Amino acid sequence: MKRRGFIIPVCVFYLATGYIAHSQKILYPVSDPVYTRWDNFNIMDGKGGIATSSLIQDKKGFIWAGNQAGLYRFDGIRYKRFGLGEFCDTALAGIDVISIFEDSEGTIWAGTYGALNRIDKRLNSIKWFIPDTTDPVSLNNSVRLINEDSRGLLWLITDQNIFTFNKKTETFREFPVAKSIWHPGRLYDKFEEERYLEDDNGRIWIATDNGLFLYDHSDESWRKVFPVSGEQGTEDTCRINCVEKDRDGNIWCGTGKYGLVRIKDPETGAFERISLNPDGKDELSDNEIGIIYIDTNGIIWACGEGSIYKFNSFTGERSYYTFPDEFMAGSRKLIRTNMVIRKILPGNESSLWLFIPGRGVLFHFLTEKEIIKAYNIPRYVDFNFVKDNAGCFWTGSVDSRVHRLVTDSLPFVSIKAEYSAGVSLFRCPRIIEDNKGFIRLALLKGGLWYLLTDDYGTFTGIGKSMGVTEGLEFMSLFEDSG
């Protein structure tokens, strides 16, 4: 009875505080899962620039890729190129296509180091606009992110200030941001996709390296709302990596210094810092949150340096996952501190797809099973990650590469077999189905094999029916009537 009386108060305490502890779990990635394939689409036979630095799919299903040589539209068979740097009505102005956006009317916009470009797909013509005409090389002309609000205004994040562009009057309006070191030197660190948000009241939130800014259409005010100097001991400057809203309209942001933050009052800058570690202690890894994703159940997923945090804002429950300090993903050795997740996309059955620029690996996190799978991208250095309307995933890489990962619905499975490479000029059948339903195959210098299946007909492995004999090569396979 004494033991039972002790347990009950402890349970009541956890429920009353809304805090449910979970220990840290290390995720060991499973490499190169089956039922997938990578397709490689080389832009213009490798002549399309050094690296694919921007990538989208439009509403009609076309893939648009941007790089140092121009803008390319891919229809599934071939690329159409829009040139760059010629300052005419058939080419984009500026250097390097670093952002692409499709607006509500289906118009494609491309941002470069130098201009905002509008592509007329019907006329195959281009018109370009320069935000800062007083200085052609101004940082204000490097258009890193393009988005559109509910009023049809385009919002531009540049290397310095924020701009709106009125498509009807073709005019810019500038919103100043105090100077700061905006962007790291490495291309794959320049992620701006999650730094724009329109809330339920039509207000625009912009995340910058100098803090979180808010524009209110009702009074046309533009102000910094976080961090405010002196508020809860914060400094005046903080990089905001992303800004999101939940289904109740609450504003959340991932920061460089203060971890996961909820904005309590945009008028005063009051905020709540969320401790994500289950033991309630702040660690260095808890301070940097690079990306936030809020799923359909309202669960907040926040990613730090080699860590994934799960936070239920309704109950206070939280879980903490981390990669091993060092691990192999296929043939690639990865280090946890280099696992900086910059994009999260939803998969099937509450799963999440995680993209880490410049590491050559995609991760698929099965959240309910707490299993993570690793997919090796054909090129090691990758810059962007999108999901198409067929459920496939695309990445843009170095060497003018665009790759597509096809998953989940393929009618085949990859099975490894011991095999010595060889070349044969004879085109004879080496794969047959025998009269008992077994699939048998002959590998030129690898022996005779058969495929194993379960009761449902799913391939589960491969067995050897005849080994390799010195000098013996298998040229064909045939079953007689006996």
C-alpha cells in the first residue's frame, strides 16, 4: 500500500505540470532502402552551369531549374533554356538564378544576383526589374526569395533589405533591415524558403539575420518584433532561420541563439522560449533551431544540429532524437554535428523527409515506428529539395544535375548478390520462371541463383543453386520438359 501511494502522487504531478519526460533516442539510419530508384536528368548534357541552385515544380507539372547559365524548364524529356545576362527580352538579367517562384496567376518569376525577372510562357519573352536602380551591384538586387501575399503583392528577400513588387504598377517598395552579415559563404547554407509567412490576419512575417520583422497592411507599419532589446535578457540581434504558424494562429520561429520561440505578443515583442530537451536542461544543441515543421496533428518538429525534437504544444509532451556521433550512410561517413537539417517535407503515414544541404543524403523518418532511412543522392553536394505532385522527390546538385527519387509505389525490389563483373556479346535469356513458379537467373561469372518469396509473393532474398567454378561462364538458361 505504501508503494501504491507513492506512485499515484508522482503521476498526478506529471499530468498537472503538462510535462511528460522522454529519454533521448539515437536514430541509426538504415541505408539504401529497397522499392526506390534514382533518376538522373543532366541539364543540357552537363553544359548547364556548375550547380543547380534553385528548383521548383509549377502547377502544370513542369520542373524549373536555375543555375549560373540560366533558367531551364524540364517537361520530362527535354530542357528548354532561358538565357542569362544578355539584358534583352529573351534572356534573364543578372548572374545565377538563385530563386524561382510561380505566382497565383501561373507566372514564373526568377531572382538573380542583379534583378527580378518575369517569364511570359506564352510569348517566350522575359521582362526584368531592378529593385535598386541607383546601384546595379547593390545587395538589394540579389533576390534570394520570392513569395506572394493574399493581395497579390510579391515579397522579395534580398541580400540586404526587403521589397514588395506591385505586379500591376510594376513598382517596388523598400522595407529596411539594419545591416548585418546576411549569408554564409557556402551556397548550400543559403536557405531562405521558410523565412516568409502570412498569418491568419494577413500580416506578413519576415525572418532575417537581424531578427523577426512584421508588416501590417492595416496601418502599413513595418517593425522588428523579436528580439527586442532588453526583453527577457535577449540581445538586439539574432538570426531567425524560419517562421511558421500553427492551426490556432500562434507564431513560432527557429532561432540561432534562443532555440524554439513562440511570439506571445507582436506589439510588445513578448515571447516564450521552449525548452526542447526532455530533462528540462538547455544544451548548446538546443539553442540552434534551423527548421520547424508543424504536422496535421499540431505536433511541432524542430531540428537542430544533428537533433530532431518533437513538441506537443497542447500537452507539453516532448521527445528528443539524435543521430549517432559518427555513422555510415552507404559508403559515406557522416558526422552528427554536420547534420544541419534545412528542409522538412511530409511523407506517407505521418512520416517526414529531411534534407541536409551539401551532404549527399536524404533521410526518411518514420515517426510512429521511430525508424530513419537514408537515401544516398547520386551527387554529394546538393542545394535544394522539392516534392512533386506524384509524390516523388527532386534535388538539385553540382555538375548541372537534377535527380528524382521515386519511392513507395514501385513494383520491384533491389536484392544484392555476390557477382563478378563480366561482358558477354551473346544475347541469350539468363532469367526464367520454372514450372514451379521460381524465378531463376544465371550470372555470367556469378553462378546460378533463384529468388526467395514469402507467402504473399514478395521477394525476400536470393539463394544460390550452383556456385562458381573456375573458368565457367553461364551464357544462357533454359528449362526442358522434364
